[in-house]
Amino acid sequence: MTENNGAARDRSRSDGPDLIDDALRLVDTLQRRLLVEGVKRGVGAVASPPPKKDVWEEAIRIETDQRRPPLEEFVDIVRTSAPEVAGHLGRAGLTLADALGRTWGVVERTLEEGREEAERLRGEREEREREDRERDERVRRESSEGGARDAVEKRD
């Protein structure tokens, strides 16, 4: 086992210089290519990025308001705001429809209960009227029978 560990150490030591040599060769190749490209295009094209505008020029460009035609501004406002407005209106419409549906349910239930109450009261009234008619009819019959008996008794 110790022999294997020692062999692994020897290999890693021998790999170390190869790795460093490879890195140096890579850097050397990169420098040569940059130099060749610099000669072909000019040193500034390879060594530095394209020139940017200075900070002052950039700030002035941002600060100056580019006027757009009113119609273009209106279309931009509609394009950015319309989806949000449509979403709000859609949700408001759904809420309104739900509230109207629940309100209609309450009204319908109240009307139905009122109709049932009216039918019950009508039935009770008709029952009382029928009982009153029957009682009046009985009283008339009894009075007419009683009157006929009185007349018979007076004749006799």
C-alpha cells in the first residue's frame, strides 16, 4: 500500500511541471495571436474595446426628452395600460355579476315566501268564509224551521 501511495505522489509531481508547461504554452500562443490580430487590424482594435461616449454626453442624451407625436404617445399608453385596466374591469364585472346573482336570489326567495304566505292566508280566509256561509245557512234554516213551527202552533 505504501508503494502505491508513493507512486501516486511521484506521478502527481511529474504531472505538475507538465501542467505548468501547458499553461505557459497557452499564454504564449494567445499573446502571439493577439499580436498578429493587432498588426492586421491595428493595435487599438485588439487591445481596447470600442470607444464609448463620455458620461456627460450620455447624461445629456438621457435627460433630453425626445418629443413624440401625441397619437404615438396615446397608443403607447393604451398598449401598456389596457391589459391592466381590462383585468380590473373583468374582475369588477365578475364581482358585480356575483352580487346581482345573490341579490336576485334574495328577492326571488322573498317573493316566493310572500306568495306562499298569501296563498295560506287566502286559504284561511276562504275556509272562514265557507264556515260563515254554512253557519248563516244553518241559522236561516233553523230560523225558517222555527218560524214555520211558530206559524203551525199559532194556527193550531
